[in-house]
Amino acid sequence: MREESGILAYSGEGTGRLGFLHLSFQEYLAADHAVRESLSGQLAVRVSDSWWQEVALLSLRRSKAYCGQFFEQMLASGLAEQQQDLAQRCLTESLYFVPEPFLRVLQSSESTVQRKAAVLRLLLGRQQQVPGLGDLCEQFLASPDPALRDLRGISVELLASLGRRKAQGRAPEPFEVVVDSRTGVTFIWIPPGKFRMGSEQREWAKPVHSVQLTRGLYLSKYPVTNEQYGRYLRDKATDAKSPEYWDDRRFNQPQQPVVGVSWHDAAAYCQWAGGRLPTEAEWEYSCRAGSDHDYCFGDDRSLLTVCAWYYQNSGNVTHPVGEKLGHAWGLHDMHGNVWEWCQDWYGAYAAKRSRDPQGPRGGDSRVLRGGSWNDVSGVCSAWYRNYNYPENRFSNIGFRLARTLPPDS
């Protein structure tokens, strides 16, 4: 076997002991052993250990009963709230989805609000597979407890995706949540309004000027994710190009924001989804959420880690959307995680009041906003402007979807 397969090699001359040449074979057999010996609990608490991570993921490809036991232990260990991206990856890699462990956490009076919110985020996209989830979300919405703010926000989104929150032909309420069943995108209705755009802190952000947006818009609650972009690729078949980093496991998990898309790619997706990219003015207005400060929450940069993934806390990768706290209007990841393409060509601001500005009529670069996982805190401010050539594709650039008309939900 050693000579014919190349899998094994002597571990030392004259020892007579054999070892694996490739770690993957060792991991495969370890995963097989873990399933046969019912070692789900041991692996569930070690999945964040890089040595055992691949073994744990491989073990989730075998048995439905084993998967149920694994997720029971994983949720009890706190992985969902501490490392949601890794918990999401475990769910993605699992051959079976077993809803009972997740329901038990949501139904338990002993589960913390943070754990319940983390579990609800994990269930986004799987809500149709979880019996009774809608009723639980209705209960969370009915609770007057102010500590349940984040829990209620996710509950509204899940209920909308289940068809239990529809506008029924009426005018949308400010910051109402709507889910488009075709694209899987969750939208927030941003009402029209006025704000002060720009900053005196940089020449290219001057002058600070008044902007009036006369029309509201539906803006996606999160940057477009890999899962949502994948729907577009499957529908367009050979007509659309896969993004850069599409096969890179650091950036291609379903709930991470899609990256490696050019401005042209983003615009094509938006057209397919029945929408468009937001204008630069719409983006800043939506990011500020009524704030006149550097960030949606004020000027204290030390608080940025609560609502953004950036250089200081990202670990040099993107993170699943919605993990950080949303702002007053319900949008998430407006600061950090990925730069977001805007509709406008990049150019100087006009030194006067403006109504529904569209930016320059032409140029060679398109506007980017929001900062990203590899930027310092100041770059992630609400007013900070960036730009790039529309054909470029980088691992820190994504986009957000805007619509003028409501999606079908």
C-alpha cells in the first residue's frame, strides 16, 4: 500500500512506523472515528481549534443524528454568539439541517438574549425549515423588554421572509422591513429627507452642503451576500462572471458579503434584481441615520468596534453580514466590512444646496463608501469618500442594493 498509493511513508529510517503524507487522509479517518464513536461533544467544543476544525467539518457529512448532537453541543458552548462566522460555516458544511437544537435555545428561558439573537441570525435563509419559528418571532416582537431590540429586529426580518409582514398596497412606513423572495434580499424603507453632506476635515469632502432627497428608497439591510449573488449567477448561467475570490474560503461563505466584484458586475446584479446601486448622497444619508457626526452613533472612534469590522478587529477577512449592531434606522455594516460601490462617478461636490444629486456626468472612477475590513477607523466614517476604476475587483469591495419600487415579497 505504501509503495502503490503514495499515501503512507515511514516516519523515520529504521523505525518501521508509517505516517500519512497528506493531512487530509488523517483528518478524514479522524472524522470517521468521531462519528462511529459518537464524539460530537468533543469536536463541537474544539471546532474553533485550527487543528480540529477540518475534522469537525468533515464529521458533519455523515449522520443526521450526529449532526443534531453536534449542533446541540456547539450552541451550548457559545460558539454562535462568539464566532458566528464559524458557526455559520458549520451549518453550511453540514449534510443535514436539524432544527430542534436551535428551537430549544429560542424556547428556553435560560438562554441569553445574545444567544437567541445569534441563533436567529443563523436561521436566516433556513426559516422555512423551522416549524413554529414565526410564532416565536411574534412572541419576541410582543415583548416590551428594551433589551430585546436586536432580537426584535431579526424577528421582523424573519417574519417578512415568511410572508407575515406585507405592505398590502399601502404606503411603506419609515424603516419598514421588506424581504424579496426571489433574490433573498432584505430591504429597509428609507424615507425622503434632508441632511448635511460632507465634512470640513478633508479637502475632497468639502464643502459641507445641504442635500434634499425628495424620494424615498428601499435599501438592502446588509451588503449583498455570496448566497444572494449565487442566485444571480445560477439564473444567468454563462452570462455572468464569477467574482474574484469566489473559490477562496476566506471570503466565500454564504453570509459573507460578496467581494471581488467590479462596478459593472454590481450594476448588472442590481439590474437583474430589479434595482440599482444607491447614489452617493443616498448612501451617506442612509449611513448617517439622522446623525451629524463622523459615525451614525457619534464621534467616539472607540465605539466603532460595536458596529463595524475594520482593521482593529476583523482578523484580515470579511465577516458574515449583520453580526455587528445595526444603527437607528436598522441598516447593518454601513461602517466597515466592505467598501460599497455607489452609482456616481467620482468628482468634487457642488458648493450649493442640492436636490437628489446624481454626481458628475462622467469620469474615470466610481465612488466607494463605508470603509472595509482592512481600513483604520477614520476611513470608515459616514463622510469619507473613496473611488476606484469601475473594472477593478478587490477583496475589500462589495455593494448594497437599492430599489425605488417595492420588491415582491
